[in-house]
Amino acid sequence: MILIWIALAVAIGVPIALAATSEQLAWRGPLYILAGFAGIVALGLVLVQPLLIGGYLAPLSAYRGRRAHHWIGGALVLAVAIHVAGLWITSPPDMIDALTYTSPTPFSPFGVTAMWAIFIVALLASLRRRFELRPRTWRFIHMPLALVIVAGSVVHCLLIEGTMETISKAALCVLVVAATAKVMIDLQVWRKRRTLRGDSP
């Protein structure tokens, strides 16, 4: 039980700690550094989300895991907003190019696409009760967007040559993909078993 929490702390904490020792920080201003670390934290939260919804973080119950998933989603939106706002303030032309998909940097479109997917999920989650979205409908909408978030975030991170240390960055990205794949496979199997038993979806 405690091992997965330790592994999670290491997976997120080590990349942050190693990034804090990067020599590149000496050439960056405080706001730019804050924006950069907000991006690292956001990627760590992307790892936490599937672990919560899959019920892998014992002793959290399924209900508490879903509630935590909701609040971590809000924290993810905040981290991304800080990341984007900080970069916008420090370099508006670069951010305009990124947001309009005209940036020459290869990592920009992936990050921007993941950002929009995160914002869309957050907006739909806040309106879910108002529109009375059924669980099946919500999964149909949420799952593809979650894949966009994961794929976009991972590629965005891997293509950036910044303050993050290479090996720990790659390990975190692999864990994000693996956790997402596992929870989607497990949930699909669980739904198939319910269908075979004749339970209502």
C-alpha cells in the first residue's frame, strides 16, 4: 500500500528536484522559472489522475478516489494556467506563435493541444450535472480527450530541451503513458464483465 505512494512521490519529486539543480536556471528570471516548474508539476498531476480513477492509490476508496480526481483536475488546470501565463508575460510573441500554431519550435503544438484538451475537460466537468450527462456519455467524451492530454503532454515534454534532467523526464513520461494505458484497459475489462453478468451500464 505504502510502496505505490513512495513510488509516486519519487516519480514526481525526483524530476522536480533535478530540474531545480539545472544550470539553465541561472539564466532565467523568477517568473520564467515559476512557469517552467508549473509545467513539471502539471505533468506529475497527469500521472496522478489515472491512478486515482483506477483505484490504485490505496487506501482511498473508489468514491474518495473520484473526488480526489475532480480536485486534482482543478489543480492541473491551475498549474497549466500558471505555466502559460508565466510564459506569456516573459515572452508574448512566442506564446502568440504557440497559441496560433505558427511557432517554429516542434514542441509547441503538442503542448497547446494538450492545454486546450485540459480546459475542455474541466469545462465539461463543471457543466456535467447541468447537462445531466450520463456516465457512459461522459466516458465517451472524456476518454478521447484524456488520450489527447496524455499524448500531447508527453510529446511536449520530451521534445523540450530545458531544465528537466533527461532520464528522470523520460521515466516520468513512460509512467504517465503506462498508468493511462493500464487504467483504460482495466476499466474496459471491468465494463465487459458487468455486461457479461447482465448488469446495467
